[in-house]
Amino acid sequence: MADNDTTKTYVRDTRTTETGSGASMALIVGGLVVAVGFILWLVFGNTDGAVVDNSPAADTTNVTVEPAAEPADTTTNVTIDADEPAAEPVAPADPAPAEPVETAPAEPAPAPAAPATNP
């Protein structure tokens, strides 16, 4: 015969554990924080305690540009021999006549319609 005892209670307990998904993210973020801190220490750190003076030595700056020892030759010498005959000019080819394009006369724009009124 079947057991008709309905007073029994079955408890199903399911437990899950995380497999370190947050630990790897914390490791990456911690490594980035250490790297940025090290770079900032290299850039701004001053180990000997001396203060660096960044003020300019003077208010004006003088620049002197001296020319080269020999100036470059800027002239162009061209020799034209008059004994050679000049080439005959070539007549340009006649362009094909363009066909006239017929255009329709412009029509005036229609007058704007009056807006509808509410009764």
C-alpha cells in the first residue's frame, strides 16, 4: 500500500559559490592603480629635495640670424639663338557647334491659399 503520510516536508537547499569573477577584476584594477601611482612618482617625484626653478632667465629673447658666407645665385641666364627658325604656329581645331537648348518660359508660382478657419 502507498504511504499516505502528507506531513513530511522535503527541504531542498541549493548553494552556489562564486568562482573568483570579482577577484580577477580586483587584481586588474589594483594593478592599474599601482602602475598609475608609479608613473606619477616618476614624473612628479623629486628624490634629492631640490626645488627646480622654471622661471625664464630674461623677459626678452634675442635671435641673431647671420647670412651664409656666399649668397646663392638667384639669377637665371637664358641664351636664345636667333639663327634657328621659329616653329610655325598650329591653328586650333574648330570646335563642334553646340546645339541650342530650348528652355520653357518660367511660370509664376501659384498664389498661397488662405488658411482654413475654425467654425
